[in-house]
Amino acid sequence: MSSRRRARFEPNNDRERRRRILVVDDEPPILEFVQRVLAPAGYDITTAASGERALELATTDGPFDAVVTDLLMPGMNGDEVARRLRASFPDLKVLYLTGFSDQLFKDKVTLWHDEAFLDKPATIKGLTEAVALLLFGSTSKHSSPR
């Protein structure tokens, strides 16, 4: 990531800063859907097709404000991705976007602070509201990502 791009997102204050979201899913249509929904809403989106790639991107392009991750993926699952990312970025917020929420709660009895989940298939409204709630604590227009 170039320093020029990084400088573009330097905040004058925290409310004006464009929020950066890392999206992790092994299904390209899901990555495309999340990017198509959240980028026009004012978020800076980076996508990764695997947990391993997400960790690489966090090192080279981070930090991110939130990660939207699938739960069940080949290799590293979404919970492991979130755990490893939070080891380096403890303030990272996590949205599990999964078709297997029953599996999430089988393996993880409770969600941690700054974690949420949204069932697949998600609607445009559901995804935008879930991200806004996670990042800003509200879905109001006054809680814009910029």
C-alpha cells in the first residue's frame, strides 16, 4: 500500500475518518456482494479469499476498523482469523457473516465485545445496518462512515 493512499484516509477527527473493512470469504460472489454494498456506503473495502491472505493483508495494508468474515472456510476458519487479527489489533470489530450460525455458537458459546453475526444470505439493509451498529453503535444517518 502506498503512502499516498494511506494519507488519503488520515482523519482530521475520528468522526470524519473513512472506516476500513477487511472482508474475508472463500466464495467470490460473497466478496463481491459485500464490496458492492459497503463501498458505496463510504467504507474502504479490502477483500481476502482466505484466512491466510487476510493475515497477510492486515500486515501490509492494516490496520482495519472491522473484519467481516465467513465462519467456515477451508484452512483457517473465521473465528481463528478474528482471534489472530485481534492479537495484533485489539480494537478490531468483527462481524461473522455466516450461513452456519448454529456452528458459530456450538464452538463459541458467547460473542466477545465488539463481535456480532449476520446470517447468510444477508440483505443489503441487513449488512449495512450490522456494520453501522458494530462500528458506530447506531444505524442513524448521523453515524456515517466518513
